[in-house]
Amino acid sequence: MNPVIEAIKNRRSTRKYAPEMLSEEHLTAILDAGLWAPSAHNDQGWHLTVLRNKEMIEALNTDTKAALLSSPLDWARAMGQSPHFHVFYHAPVVIVVSGRNSALSPLADCCAAIQNMLVAAESLSIGSCWIGLCRNLFAKPDMLKKWAGLLKLPQGHTPQFCVTLGNKTGFPPKPPNRAENTVNYIN
Ligand SMILES: Cc1cc2nc3c(=O)[nH]c(=O)nc-3n(C[C@H](O)[C@H](O)[C@H](O)COP(=O)(O)O)c2cc1C
């Protein structure tokens, strides 16, 4: 199979990581793949903050779980309450993906960069997971201000999603079935 399509199909959300740090070479290659994503109006409206500091990742986990407690969704509140649940699955690297507010479509740009990074990670046999739960945290104005400062975000940027990265451990997750009837043709 074509290696790009193979990486796209083999990529799974990894939720169990080995504790060791990614090599600088792998991390740089993954970040670079993100920066080569398409973007609306070529605005490249993304900013990537690489967290490798364990204490900072733990603090982000703690604050995100606290934010989940006020979610209207039962399952999200349950995740916030669970002592075992870790929003970032103890991954050694968490990338916070922020959008530049002045870009035409910062959210779409960030999503394109994230997908590039996930596929690049798979191509290097590195595990990754797209983390949306952190949006509960960034939706809270006081937390947004606190974390924009801690992450040293450039002015005019808003955190959108996180991505976990690390070496895979354990069995790979079973691929979910594909939803049916999601393509139609007009010839
Ligand atoms: C926008 C978005 C947000 C997501 N947020 C989370 C998350 O917070 N935690 C998590 O474990 N997985 C998260 N995922 C991963 C999905 O759960 C996963 O992609 C889906 O279950 C399909 O599994 P696969 O990635 O292994 O194909 C997110 C995916 C997307 C696209």
C-alpha cells in the first residue's frame, strides 16, 4: 500500500504511553509536518507549544479535570471525578495547539496541522492522540488567561486543542468500524 495511505489507516488514538521522552529528531519531524499543513488564505494561523515538563502537564491535567466537573455532559463530569483518568494519558509530550485570532480560519488551520502531526507520528511508529477535553478548560476566561500566561502564548492567540505524543505500549487499539453511507457521487 502507498505508505501515506498506510499511515493514515494505521493511525489510532494511543491512550497508553511508555514513559521515555521522544527523540529530538522525531519530535522535530512531527512538529514540522504540522507546520506544512494547508491553511485558509495561507494564513498559517497555528501556534504550537511543546510541553515536556511533567509538572506542567500534571497541572494542565488537574485544571482540565476541575473544568470538566462543570460540564453539562454526564460522561465528561464522570471523567473529571475519576481519580484514575488522566486527560493526557501520562504522555511524555503534550502539544498545545493555539489559533491566531487574526487568521481567516484559525480553528480549521489548527485542525489541519493536528491531523498532519498525527499521521506523521504514525509514520514514525509514534503514538498520538487528539485531545479535545482541554477545550473545557480554555472555555473558562480565568483559566484561559492563566494558561495563556503559563504557556507563554504570543499575544492574540487562543488555545484550541492538545495533542499527546509518546512511544506506544501495550496492544494497539482495535480500529473502529467506518460509518456507512458517508459518500455520495453526482456524475
Ligand atoms: C476533535 C477531536 C477531539 C478529540 N478529543 C479526544 C479527547 O479529549 N480524548 C481522547 O482520548 N480522544 C479524543 N479524540 C480521539 C477520538 O476519540 C478518536 O479519534 C476516535 O474515537 C476514533 O478512534 P481512532 O483515532 O483510534 O481512529 C478526539 C478526536 C477529535 C477529532
